[in-house]
Amino acid sequence: MARNPLSFTIFFLRQPHKNPNFNFRNFTVSTKDHFNSSIEKQESLTKVVKDVSKYLRSRPRWENTLVSDFSGIDFSDSSLLYEFVKKESNLMLKIRFFYWVCGKFGLISDDRLFGLLFDCLVESKAANAALRFLEFTKFDPGSGSLELFGCCLFENGLVGDGVGVFEELVERGSVPKVETWNLGLNCAVRVGRSDVVWKLYGDMMKCGVEPDVETVTCLILALCKEDKLSEGYDLFRQCLKDGNVPRNVAFIKLISGFYEQRKYYGVSALLHAMIVNGRLPGIDIYHEIIHWLCRNNKAKVGYRIFNDLKDRGYALNSFMYATMIDGLCKVKQLEDARKLFCEMIEKGMKPRENTYVDLITGHFQVGDVDGAEETYKEMLERGYKETVKSYNAMITGLCLNGKIELAWDLFAQMHQKGIDRGLVGKTCNFMNREDIYIYQEIIHWLCKTNNGKEGFRIFNDLKGRGYAPNNVMYTTMIHGLCKIKWFRDARKLLREMIEKGMKPCEPTYTVLITGLFQVGDVDGAQELHKELLDKGYKYSTMSYNNMITGLCLNGKIEEACDLFKQMLTDCGFVENTCNFIVKRFCKEGKLVEGMKFLYNLLDGGFRPPPASYTRLIEMLCEAGELQEAKGLWEDMQDKGVLLSACTQNSIIKGLSGVENFEDAKSTPSPDIFCYYG
């Protein structure tokens, strides 16, 4: 949010300049030999500055050692500091050194030094740093520096402070040039502050500054921003009468505004005004209008203008057609785009590769995979070679439509033909959104189809090219590696994620913990689980189940029971988890422990599901422990646990197996499943 023009900026500029209460020090470079002349002194000073600069660049934490390593130098001397600021090319180092000196020895009062450092900040467009510098030093810049500072503020979007500086200049009697006013107007328009535009324009008029055509352009843009199209049109027409033509952007804004409001008479009037004043819009202006409309998702409006131009007899070139086709594809008007494409060819124009790519992309956007493939085939038949751009369009479109296997075939084909996607430039190491999407989808598909090894190769290839894959890629790759049991590599990627400041999600930890349990690495799984909790993740039903299952599978059933007790407190009773633990007790032959586990649950007020009883009763019967089985079954009834046919059948079978038919017959069972031996 912009500051009030009459706030901080004007406040410190209008303060009376006072020397701060600090000790002033004269320059003394302490060496054993005294300087014999000012030339020798300057040469020695330059050498000291050069050595200090080299030292600062080589030591990241130089603040702690500089004074001791240069014990013979008086760093509080303003001449030394001035020479350093003058010679040093690194702005950040200049500022850092200046504030260090002030913090260590007190503020050095030297207007020449302040002016040099302030101008460096302004020249580098460091508006906020310049504001802080003025506040810290209470420095009062000259009018020339102040005017440049005002421009710097505007260019950084600090239009409120910029207005304040302009007001100070006017009060000093140093009225900015019209170019400076126009810069402020343009910046205010860019950030949508039409109120600042009118404020600046009013100040211009008061100061007697004669506006030019650029000023008028800014005023028209401000009126368009406020939806005052009629007033903007009047100003535009007046400018034409005076023999001037505002910039194309004003014309485009007015045209698009009239079209948006369906005031087509305004469009006609605007064009008529230009024609009457001998300023017939050229095809280049119309092309710019259509291009702007298509770029701003207003291709339908652009298409109307395009057809109007054809009806008026304009000779539309291939660039106009290409722009219109691109715009129509983006708003999914494929039928109209295809019609224009055929029209181009009929008129003898040769569509460029970009136009084919736009059509291919458009077909994919509406789900017409066959249409995209036909267009791609047509492009190749017309002599165009397979390029990074055309491959990119095909692979992206196939991924968007779920044809990942076909996309992978094209990807491999591209690699075999030696066509490099050129993902990493010489001066940058980032992916565009399209590349990220393609690689994510291909790696995901490879991992999903148990081809994580190939996915990992592509992933490492990306890193080898200088990329930093995003969070989604890392997560996908970790899941894929766990699927093929490459847990060591998966853990390595998890560490990389954390080192790069990414936050792995809970399922990523979970899949890795599960994998470690599967290969018997209980310590590794528990360590990773502890790390999950240390990073602020809370226990969830999923994480509890994951740990309990892993511990049980690795013979740590007692630890699993302890964790289950904790789960009861945090997440409540989960039947499936209870059943799993009972089954593990049964599988390991620990029937007594299983019964104890159930009784503990009952004593705690929980009601185990019938399935848990059933499994335990079956195992007791098989082991010949019929009295324990019968006792557990009776206790189950006493506790109010709902009976199931399965549970009753288990006890009946057990009793019948030892020819205890009387007890078997006395055992009630549901009507639907009576059983008597």
C-alpha cells in the first residue's frame, strides 16, 4: 500500500540539517613512514582500499576480524570510507561496510560521502535502501539527486513517496522537467493509481510545466482505468486536432474499453476521428490491438475486429492470421481457428511452425487427441522438421489427456533422435511450468508402472543438468523408489528435500517407513517416524496403523500393543487395528497374550469387534483349549458384544469335534445358521 505523499519522505527532507553528536576524526592511516606528499597519501589510500576490498570479498564473516587483521588502519576516517565507496563495485558490500563502520565507530558526518553513497543507491534503483539511508543519516540531498530519487521511487512502485519528493523539489524552487513528470505519471498508471495521476497533473499545471503528447497518453490511460471512456475519447480527439498522436497503447485501451462495454459506436467514432484528422490507423496498429486482445483473453473481441477489417478490404498478412489463430485456440474456438488456417493456405500464405503448434495445443485443450495428431502429421508432411517446440506441444498435450504411455514413447523418440529439449540455459537453472508438468507426469507414470528405475534415471538427469526438481517431483520419485524397494535412494532423496527447505508430506514419510519395515529395518523405520513427529506432524490414525503393522510384522508385537494403547487415547478405538493385532497374536501362537489383550480392552470400557473374538476362539478350539474358548465366548456374551454366526459356529465346531454334543446343542445360534453335530 502506497504511503501518504505528505508523510515520512517530506518529514525527513524538511528537517533542519544538524550535525549529529558524534566525535569527528581526521584521516590517519597509521604506518611507520609518514606521507611526504598528498600524491603519496592518495596512492597509499588507494592501496589500502584495494586490500580491504579483497579481504571483504574473501571473508563471509569479516566483521569479527577486520579490525585485528588491519590493526594499523583507522576505519573511522571518512576519507578511507569515501575512497572505498568510490572504488568498490559491489553495492551490497558498500552498504554493509558503511553500516558496519557506523555501528563500530559511530556515524561519520561527511556530506560528500553521503552524497556519493546515496547516488549509488538511487542509480541502482534501490529505493527502499535509499529511504532507510536518508532516515539513518539525516542527509539532505541536492535537487539533482533528489529528482533522480523521485524517479527511483516511482519506478519501484512507491508512488506516494515519489509525490512527496516532487513536492519538496517544487518547494525548493527546482521544478522537475516534463520528462520527469511523465515518468511519474506512467508509473502511477502502471500501478493503477489514477488518483496520483491527477495529483501530479495538477501540480504540473500549477508549476507552469507544458504537457506533451506523452502526458496526454497517461491521462487517457487514467480515464480508461476509471471507465471514463467518453472523456478519454474527447481528450484523444483533441490531441489529434492539435496535430499529435498519443501512443498506440492509449488507442488500444480505448478500443478495447468500448468493445468490452459493447459501445461499438465509440469504436467507430474513434476510428473516424483518426481518419478525419489524417491519422488513418495502419495495419500495424490493428495488429497490435488484436494481439493485445488475444493476449488478455479477449480473442472474441479481436476476432470481431479481424472480420471487420476483412470486410473493409484490408489486406491482412500472415502475422495477423497467426495472431488470431493463436488467440482463438486459447479460448477453445477451434472451429474458427481451423477455418482461418485453411483460409491462410488458400490465399497462398505459408503457416509457420508456431501456427501449427498453436493448433495442436488447441486440439489437445478440447480433448481432440486425433485432431492434434493429424495436424502434427500435416506439419511434417509440409516439410517442417521435428523440433523441440513441436515435440513439447505433443508431449504436453498427451500428458494433459492422460496418454502418458504415448507421451513417453515420443519422449524416448526425441532422445534417440538427439533433439535436446534445451531445459537448462547457460544463465539460468529453472524449468518453465510446461517442462515441470511434462516431467512430473512422465516420472509419475513410470513409477506407477513399476518402472521406477527409468524414472530415477530421468530424475537424476534433470539434476545433472543443473535443475532443482520441485516438491511434487521429489515426492513422486520417493514413492516410486519405495515401490521397487530402493529404500536407500529414497531416504537420500528425503534428506535432499529437507536440506533444500522443502517440507515432505506425511504420506511421503509413511510410504518410506512402510518400506523399511518390509525389509526388516525396524530401527530405521522408528528413527524416521521420530523425525516425522519432531517436525511437528501429529500422530494420525494412518501413522499409528503404519507403525503398529510394521512392528507386528517384525515380531515387535508388545511394542505394537503399547503404541495401540496410546492410539486409544489420541484417536479412539479402531476395529481394524484391533483385529490385526489379535490375528498376529494368533499367528505367533500367543493365545494367552491375545486373550489378555482382549480382556484389557474390555476392562478399559472398549468393545472389541466380533471378528477379534472369532479368530481367537477358532485358534483356541484348534489347539484343544475348549474350556478357554467357551469361557471367552461366554464372557463375550456377558460383556454385550454382538454375536455373529461365525463366532458361534467356531465354538459349536470345537465342541462337536470332541463329541460334546450336549453343549453344542445348548449353544444358541441365529436362525439363519443353526448347526448341530
